[in-house]
Amino acid sequence: MDQYQLIAAILWGGLQLSLIALIAGLLAQHRGRRNLALTLLLISVLGTLGFSFVGGFSVGRLTAIIPVLVIGYVVTIGRGPAAALSGVLAAALTYVAFSWLFTPLVLTGGPLAFVFGFWAIPFYAILALAAFAWAFAKRPSPRGAVFRG
């Protein structure tokens, strides 16, 4: 095995671990373990964003949808099905706009070239940190919660 195969195996293995953390986080949330769920989902988002960033032009733009949808879900955890649907829908629209529609802004140079030259992954990382900080700090009210944790 040469060094490139080793690096590829490590990266793909990291993506697989991130997807396992995603599933475990969703199960933890379903069982009412909010803090564990948020921690596992944060690990998943950071892992998939890292993979997307390194994957770059080959698969990076396509795999970036996973963490973006998780971010939309995290903001709405425990706030009911309608809120979860609207959060995931807003995240999907954000993904389409930033990863596909705004990429011609790379040609303008400056900070926009940095953000959209990497398929908006730096923007998603900042968005993820803000979303998780908000989710950890602000628990949903018990009346709107579907699953309490």
C-alpha cells in the first residue's frame, strides 16, 4: 500500500466514523439524551466537513450536504416536527445556494473567493459552531418538546 492509498483509507474511514456518529447521535436524541446527541452530532459535522474540505473538487461539494442538513436539524432539536422540517428545509436551501449557485463569486476575489472556492465549507464550519453553541445553550421549552433530554 503506497502513501496515497493509506491517506485515502484514513479519510474514507474518518467519513465512515462520522456517519456512525451521526446515526448514534440521532438515536441518542430519540432516547432523550440531548447532550450526548449534540456531542455526537458535533463530532459527525466536524468529521464530514473535514472530509468534504479535503475531498475538495472530487466529492467535497456533494458530501457537504450531510453536515449542512445536520446543522439544520440541530437548531430545531426538541422543538417539534414542524420546526425540524423547516430547519432541514432551510439548511437544504442554504446548501444549494452556497455550494452551487454562489460559486461564480470565486471570480470576484477576496474573502468570497476563499469561502466559495472551497464549496462554502468554511462558511458551513462557522455556521456549525454557532448552531451547536446555540443548541447547547438554549434548551427547548418542555411544552414544545417532542423528546425531552
